[in-house]
Amino acid sequence: MPATITLTNVADAREAYRSPDLRQGLYDAGEVVMADVLVNLHGDEHKRRRRIENRLFRRDTFDYYENELFPEVIEATLAPYAQQGRAELVHVGHELMLNLAALTAGVDRALGTPEESARLHDYMMFFIEGATLAHSTLDRAERIAAIGEQLAKWDAEFLQPSMNRRRSLLAQLDAGEIDEAEVPRDVLTTLLRNYDVLGLRPDIVQREVAFMLLAGAHTSATAFVRTIDAILGWIAAHPDDAERIRTDRQFVQRCVHETVRLNPSSPTGVRRALAPVTLKSGVHIDEGDMVIIDLVAVNTDPALFGAEAAQFNPYREVPSGIGPFGLSFASGAHVCIGQDLAVGVVPSADEQGHHLAGLVSVAVHWAFDHNVRHDPAATAEPDKTTRRPYWSSYPVLLDL
Amino acid sequence: MTYRVELDKDVCISSGKCVADAPHFFRFDADELSEVVADPPELPDTQLEAIARGCPSGAITLFAGDTPVSID
């Protein structure tokens, strides 16, 4: 009978993440969306696809997103809420991050209407549910059927037209009718260009693009809401920092890192052993065993993060070699491909070029620049459909 | 002490983090895999350790003389 082995310290966790004999196991229940997607691949198959997709996820691209593209997307998405003076942050965060994730994934919105965006948002929420089915409190078989149905509808309404447009552009490029600059730089285009090399199938492309959409939007949207909640709590106790939140983006970034450390997108990493593994610490894992990486324990280890490791403190200093967000983005070849995009680069004396604060920091900074605060007429509600610590609604007030 | 740097292209997943961190020391080859430039500049050991640690695939190994340096 396979055993379940739980790892709770950073050294064991890092070694497990880097072991070629331990493969991804977090999404076994979410195959309806996650089968054959990048994070679920292993070994050479993972390396081949990751090498190609990594070309889209480098710092020069992120610099363009953060400093040129994203400020416009933020303004277009959030300004209407500032004008209304109120917002529900869970919805707003997903709407905002979806607008960027759609560009990264390569999902067109041909009509450009709010109704079309709302439909894409609704599809994405199904995909998020699919990816996190392991933690669902609902009837799993019923939800898999419902999510599969939505995936097919999304494919027909959004993916096929997006694919047709890209195929047409690639044909024009091959014919010398357009320049490379006129071809989108997104995941869907990359998959179409490398379709045969990567041994893809239509259903794999479908799930990979759906995954990029949900991963790009959901993790960042969740961090956006949680960081605002954490900062509101912090400045209630430390009112002198309220001004700093509005004026110092790197301080906001520290708040994001601290929030992500305390609230990893998934509270556990999961690996399945393909062969026996013995970690340097002596922990032995037999073939077939399940390895649970307890990210909450790893990220609140007092030996690394201090005696009050479980508390939010943006002034926290961490030892050299330890990320301020712990192992929330995993480690090794499966480290989150969008990590630098979401939370930026940890500032260092050797840093070259613009500092990347990350899209979550930029969005949180915007909210505090518009005096985000609790709505006294409505309270935030936890999401009871999942064991993950999500909000289902988080009402706030904003100023212009 | 200045470390010697070896980069295993078979392991590299083309994240480009080393090239972004030290563009005068690392570059992409024709397959967009990272490599050390010919005649690289000297970098502080602490910076090289951070770059090696930041490589997601563990493709970068540092050597002090002939001895691999642990970056865990």
C-alpha cells in the first residue's frame, strides 16, 4: 500500500521539487482541465514544451507588460469602479487579471463587448474549479461533467476563432505577406507554430490555453485580494505606513511577497514517486508513494522566517537564498512560469534595467492610490465551495 | 575566490533568468539555451551563487577549483 509522506522543511521540499523521480500529482483530480498541460508533464516531454513556452515568459516581455501594456489595462478595467466609488474585489481582480491573461494565452475577444468579456470570465471560473477539484466540497463527478461541457462551449466560441486568426496570420507570414511583428506573441501562437515538434493534439491545445488563462488570472487575482486584505489589516495597526503604501511600490511588493508566503496558491505541493528516492535528510520515499509538500509549514518555518513567522510583516528580512515568498511558486523545473510576471523580481544590488515589481504589486498599488477601504455596509464572505482559503466576495469603497 | 561556472545545456529549460540577471556573462545560443559567453567578466561570488540558485532547472554548477560548490 503506497504511503503518504509529508515534507515540512525547505531543504526537503526543494530536493523533492527537483527530483526527477517525483512527478506532479497535484492535479490528478482535475484532469478535465489539467490533463497533458505543462505543469502536469514530466521529464523530457516537460522540458521540450517548457523550453518553447519559456521564450514568452522572460523578463524583457514582463518589463513590457508591467511598464507599457498593463497600466493601460488597469486604467481601462478599474477606472469605472473608481468612478462608481465601490467594487467587489474578487470579481474585479479576476476581471483585471483575465484581461491580461487573455493576451498572454492568446484568447481573442472578437466583439470587444462587456458581455463577451463576462462570458469569458464565466468560462474561466469553470476552469478554475476544474483545476482545483482536489479541494472541492461539491459532487466531483457532477462538476467534471459540467466543466467539460463549458470547456467545449468555450472552445467553439473563443478558441476556434482565435486559432483560425493565428493560422491565417502564420500562413501570411510564410507567404511573405506580413512581418513577424504582426504575429501575436502568445501561448496559442507558440503552440500552433510548434504543433508537430511538440506532438500536440487539438484537445491538448485546448486544455493548455485554458490552463494558461486560469493560471494567469486566478493566482494573481487571488493574491490581489489577499494582499489588499492584509495591507488593510496592517495599516489599521500601523497607520504610519498608510502613506508609504501609496508612494513606495517596492514596499507594496514586499506586502505582496509576504501575502503570497502566508497564502500559497495551493497550500500543498503534491508529487508521486516513480522510483525510490532518499532525500539528503534521510527521508525515504518508495516507488508509488505520495509526497505532500506542506507549503504552509515550509513557508512559516521559524528557523527561516523568525519567531512570528505566521504573522504578516512587510518588514520581514529573510536569510540569503530564501525567497521572501517561500516556496509558494514551487522550485525546480516546474517553478511557476509566471512567477516574475505576477510578483516581480526580488530587489538586489546587482539588478539591471527597470525593477520589476510584478503585476499584482502594480494592481494593489493602484487600489491604494484610489484609497481602497472596507465597505462598512457589506462584509467580506469566505468561499464555502472549496477547502482552499478563498473569498467569495470582498466589497470595498474606492475614490477617484 | 572566483568561481568557475559550468552550464549544462541538456538540463537548461531556457527560462532566461541567468541572461536577465547577468547579460554580459550569459547569453542565448541559436537554440535559445543559455551559455556562458566567451571570456566572461568577473562577477562577485555572491552574485554567481544567487544566479545559480535562481536557475529553475539547476543547470548551473559553480566550482571552487575542481570542487562543486553547494548552493542549497
